[in-house]
Amino acid sequence: MLQALVNVFRVVELRNKILFTLGMLLVFRLGHWIPLPGVNQAQLKEFFENQIATGSVAGKAVNMVSMFSGGAFGHSTIFGLGIMPYISASIIFQLLGQVLPALKSLRNEGPTGQRKLQEWTRLATIGLCLVQGFGWIKYLAGLNMIAPEWVHNPLWWVMGIGALTAGTMFLVWLGEQIDRFGIGNGSSLIIAAGILTQMPTAGAWVVENFSTSPGSQLGFPGLFFIIGGFVVVVGGSVLMTVAQRRIPVQQAKHTRGRKVFGGERSYLPLRINHGGVMPVIFASSLMIFPSVIFSALATQLKATGSTGTSGVFDWLAQNLTQGEFPYVMCELVLIYFFSYFWITVQFNPEEMSKNLRDHGSFIPGLRPGPRTAEYLETVMERITFVGAAFLAVIALTPMVVHKALNLPLNVTQFLGGTGLLIVVSVVLDFIQRIEANLLMRNYAGFLGGEAGQSATGGMGMGGAGVRPSRA
């Protein structure tokens, strides 16, 4: 590995790309500390720390959202919304492209159509930022976190919403610069950087609360469990992220004159976890709303004197928070639902079968056409069941450990969950891209590749588009 690191800095072009990427991420972290004017930052930070410490509904919801914004919600910076509005807009257009014929034909037009879709995605991002920015500032105003001289000033509201929107669009621009001049997927790297910045806080909590005295919250058994669980979960995440079901493919033979061409055997890689992290993101995002809505309804009913009905909503709000049994079961069902929904949208066995037939290839023992498409669909349904089970275990492990051992969520989230899956996928993609550059220049890579070999790799956060890693 040390030799591979030396080889990275020997290649001038690769070295410049890595340094440029790190520089853009440094800009992202610097902007993360620019506060939104007019907001009482100290009071806001103290409020959210108390909410998270007490395990309230609002605290758990904010902890989930802050994971994607790099913790910026805790002190309301100009990057407070993060890059998630852009990711949400991209997912919306990706899903609509499978439903609306106009968007589907535009996507198939090549670079011209992709540029048009990119423009529409940016416009949709601005719209989402305006809505989310208004909602966030309205929430701060309800908590009396805004200076009294500004809270009723329309110009301040325009400034605040504009600053949050401009911060998100600047992050979109940073991501595009990384895509163009750096290495890796820019948007995914920004999200991963925001998640990894919370690791020092989790490590500091472990150091502060570790004690060998009897009755301490964290002793040697708990420490070994945290470290061992982190290693096992990361190893399992890497294994399942790159795991494939390889379908053998036979190329038909062609005779031209006295020579015979083709007849080679290859394989069609189907990823076990084809949906990537998207099913977990969808499920976790939807499970935020029930507890928040029921909690707000309970508060409203208590104010009107309906104590009986408010007790029902209180019970629902408490049992639909992270770690409770009803919450775990609901999220388990949603993960399976969205895993199968994602392959229904992204995986097209008919088109794949047609491409195999057009290229003169076939699966041994199966007739090209509908029979091949049916077989591919059956295989994908079976492996998706295993992939969804893996996602469920990874997503629910932090909640179970948090509930069983009474450890903070910002510590247990590194034992699994959405954030860990995103980081694993992004780091694998980053390493595979560096590996490909090294092998292309006849250097040995990080993953054990020999000089002179070629590599293909890279997996986006959504897992759409199967590109096999080196066998």
C-alpha cells in the first residue's frame, strides 16, 4: 500500500486531481463555519444538544437530517441545507425519466439531452431550496432563535432564504468542479465528507466516557464491542457492496471466409445490492415524518384540553421514534419495499435481453428473447431479497445498539446505518478510480492489481448502472 501511495504522487496528472479534490473539500468545510446572520448560534447549538441528549422526537429527526448536511443544522450556517436538495431533485428526475416518455426520450438523446436534464435539475434544486429554507427559518423563528430586530423584517427573510439557497448551489458547483477537474463523484464526496466530520465527535465521547470503574457506562467490554462491531460492519458493507451474481454469457461464433470469430465466454454481473443506499435513504426519510406529525398533533390537542386523544398521539409519537420496536418493523418493511421498487424502476430485463441478442450473445441453455428476460428478472428478484436483508441489518443495527446499550446515536451510527453505507460506497468508488489510473499507467494499485491490467469500477450512491469491478 505504501508503494501504491508513492505511485499516486509520481503521476503528475493523478496527483493534481487528488490535490484539487481535497482543496474543494477544504473549501466546503470552511464554508460550513460561516453562520447565517441574525441567528443566535450559541442558543441554537445548546438547544439541539439538549434535544439530542434527551432523545426527543425533534432531536432524533435533526440528528438524521444533520448527518447529510455535515452537522450544519446545529449552528445554522450558509451550507445548512447541504447538497441534499440537489440529490433529491436528481432522484426525482431519475424516477420521472422512467415514467414520462418525454423525459425518457430526452435522456436517450445523448450529451445534449443530459445537459437539458441537468439544467432542469438545477432549477428544481433552487425550488426545493426556497421551500426548505423558508421552512427552516420559520422553525427558527418559532423557537425565538432569531434576533428580535430582524424576525419581522422581510428583507432579512429574503436574505436568509437567499443565503441558504446560494450555499446549496455553491456546493452543487463545487461538486461539478470535482467531477470535471478532480477525481470521484463530487456530490457523493461532499456528503461523505459531511458524515466523516462527525467521527471525531463520536471518538471524543468514547474517550470521555470510558472508565474501568464498576457501573460505568462504557468499560472494556463496551469498547471492544464498539471497535469490533465497527470493523465487522465496515467489512460486511464492503463485501456486500461489491458482491455480484455473475450470469455466464456465451458469444455466438461467426465464420468469415476461413476464419471463425467469437465463441468467447464472459459473464453478466448483477449486483446483490443493486439499489445501493437509496432504499435506506427513502425509508429513513419517510420514517421521520410520523413521529414529528404525531408529536405536533399531541401538543395541539393538549393545548385544547383533549387529554385522552393526545395520549394516543403521544404513544404513537414515542413508539415511532428510532429504536422502538414499531419503528424498526415499519422501516424493515419500507426497506424491502423500496429495494424491489428501485429494481423495478432501474433494472430492465427486456432491454438487457435485447442488447445481448443484438450483440450475438446468449445465456447458455436459454433462448434469446422473452425467456432470457424472464430468467434475468427471476434472478434479480432473488438476489434483491438478500440485498434488502443486508440493508435492513446495516440500517437497523445502530438503533438496536442505541436502545440496548444506551449509547448516543452519533456513536452507534458508525456501527451501521445510512451514513456508513454512503461512506463505504463513496470511498470504494474513490479508490477504484485511483486504481484505474494507476493500472492504466502500468503501476500496481491498492486492490492488488498488477501493472498492465485494466480496471473498471465506480458505483454511484444510487447504484444505478452496473459497472463491474475487477474480478
